[in-house]
Amino acid sequence: MLGILRRRVASGGSSGSILGRSSRVIRTPDRTSSIVVSCAGQEDLHHLSGSGHARNLSNFILPGHSIGSQMRHAVSGSQTVATMVMQSRLFSSDGDLVDAVVPYMGESITDGTLAKFLKNPGDSVAIDEPIAQVETDKVTIDVASPEAGVIQKFTAKEGDTVEPGTKIAIISKSGEGVEKAVPSEKASDKDSAPPPTPAKGEEEKKKPESAPVPEKTTKPTPARPSPPPKGTASEPQLPPKDRERRVPMTRLRKRVATRLKDSQNTFALLTTFNEVDMTNLMKLRSDYKDLFVEKHGGVKLGLMSGFIKAAVSGLQNQPIVNAVIDGDDIIYRDYIDISVAVGTPKGLVVPVIRNADKMNFAEIEKEISSLAKKAVDGSLSIDEMAGGSFTISNGGVYGSLLSTPIINPPQSAILGMHSIVNRPMVVGGNVVARPMMYIALTYDHRLIDGREAVFFLRRIKDVVEDPRRLLLDV
């Protein structure tokens, strides 16, 4: 291989050609070495590829560097032009430093906000140990350490917008670079600490000297009290800034705000109401809650599973409520995925119960319990929140008596549950106290007419008030 190069260089003469073609020198990013790139003809490429030592050429040109090359061929006339693109990155002799980068965050997520660092420079980390958290529009993702070692420094700041592949930290596997960097930082802190102390002492010394100045200015001061009366009138209207706090919105909160506003701007929102007598469903739960827990391994029987089964029945009777508008078409869904709105400290999340029409009460309760725990812990995945054909929002757990929920795009309707309140109701000609709940259905009036919406809500009422309808399918 080297013999071929020597002969080709010799044939090039003083022109500095390699392999019989013109060559140019490209500086590497670290400016410590050069790469000679030449345009070779088809015959020269044949010699290079056929020699079997083309891979060693990189070690010959750039010793101590890692070379990555790609060959791109373009046919021009009868010759083949090859462009060799080389990228080099200088490594330490023992490969001590590694980069911690932002991982892939999901198909629909292109960037996120670096929320906080879980470690500090100088801290030891184990392999795959989280060192930072990236907040996206939907979930919070951990950035893990690729190797065990010590964090040398951070290359990004909290609040920065980062993309998959962005380097946020440098980790030293041996920790040698960190030990030198830490004392230097402490020394700089000590050096910067003394200046403020004498400055304060000088100010205190200067204050008594400047004390006589106010005595000279006491004569013009009477003219200044005149503006304050005008300003005092406006002070009650504008509270002082020290009583306000400015906190940036989280990406999740911004995402929720954007989607809800888009929902109002896109859909023709209309809400219809009804009330449900919860007597029979609450009696069903009280009669069988102990047997239910024993039968299904500690899973408790709640009211949400009854409403989800009622919603499934309503969607099967009124398929248009489970449909969605797409341009000039209507997409009817032959599956029922129920989204359940869950409030968390970070914001509202909506995990999805897949194929709810094929699940029984116990399976629904297990899925609700699992998703609720993940929502509170912030460990919900993107797949667990993607999709959904219909949403149920239970504001009753917070004491809401009545509300008009907003549709979760791209769905077409949402059911709102509220608190249960004992109210006087007329039953069989007698006034009796009944546990009543108001329910609300907000729907896209462009797709769903009032008739279908009322029938759907009426079906919810009938099934909840008499759960036996689910067994008889009536």
C-alpha cells in the first residue's frame, strides 16, 4: 500500500498530487493535524480497495485519532468521482472521558427543557444512574450516565432547550480531571470573597463623611414633598413588586394550555347536562366490595369502573360520539379507548385504558389503579397517553358540583363527572333524599347533533342507575 502511494507521489512531481490527482489539506476541528483528501479516479480507487489495507491508511495519516469515513460515489461521464469525508475526534490515551447525552424521547417529541440536575460536578455516578431530568410536553425523561465515574462538568444549564443527542455533561471514568477542577473552583470563590468585605467597610467609612451633605440639601428638599401626594393615589391600585412571584411555566402546563385553546378555536363546543341517581351503583359497591377485594387480589371496587362500562355501552349505541372529523371525512372507530383525566402536581395528564369494551370491572379497576400511580409518580410513558377515542373527567373527587369540560383533541366528546350530593327527589310520589350526581357531556356540534348527545347521556344515566342493564344488554 505504501509502495503505491510512493509511486503515485513521485509521479505527481512538485504539484503535490496524490494518486495522480490533485489534493488539498483540510484542518481537523482541533487544529492539531491535517487530513489529505484527494479525488481519485476509478483505477486508483480500485488499487485502494483491492489492496486490503485501505483501513490502515487512516492510522497512517492520523495516528492517535479515531477516523470515520464514508464513500459517496457520483457517476459523471465515464469516470467515478469519490469523495472521502473524514471526521476525527481526539481521545485521551486511555479513553477516560465520556459524554452524557439526551436520549431519544419519543416519535412525536423533538425537544425538551432541561428541568434539573440530580447530581453536581464532582459527584460519583454508577452506570445508567440518572444525572438529570428533561421535561417534555408529555412526560419527564431521565438522562442516565453511560459509564461509571465522576461528573467532571456540565455542558448545559437548567432551563435550556435540548434535543435528542445533545451533550449535557462530561464524565471522567477515573475522576482525575475532577479532582484538579474542584479545588480551583474553591480557590476562585475564596479569591472573589474578600473584595466585598472591604467594599462594605469603605462604604461605612464614607457614610459619616457624606453625612453633612444632607444638611446642605435640607433646604431644597421641601420642594420634593409635592409629588408624593399625586403618587399615593395610585399606590393602592398597583401592588408592590416584592409581593409578586414570577415562575416560568412548565412544558407540560404550556402544552395543556395550547391544546385547550386549540380545542376552543377548532370545535363547535356545546354541553348538555343530566343528573344520575347513584343509589343502586353505590349499593352494588357496598354489597360486594369485600368479596371483590378478596377475589381480585386487593383491587378495590370503585365508581369509575361503573361509569366507564356505562360510557362503553353509550358509545356502542351512538357510534358518532366515538368518531372524529378529518378534513372532509368522518372517521368511525371500531375500538373504544377511554382516556381518564388525572390531576397531578405538575399538571393534567390523560392516560388511556385500551380496549375498554373488552374489559370487565376488575380489569378496569386494575388498569385505573396502575395508571393513577404512574401519573402521580411521573412515570407515565408516551404510549400510555397516546390516542384515546373518548375522555372521562371526574371533577367530583375535588368537590366540583357542576362544570363544562373541554374536549381533549382530537376526540369529539368528553364526559364530566361531579360530586355526589344528597338532594330531595320525588320517587313514587314521595319526596326522599337521594345521592345525586350531575353529569355533563361536551361535544363537537359540527359532528354530533343534540339528539345523539342526549341519547348518549341518557344511556349513561340508565346504566348507572340500574347496572343490571349491562348483563341483559337492554
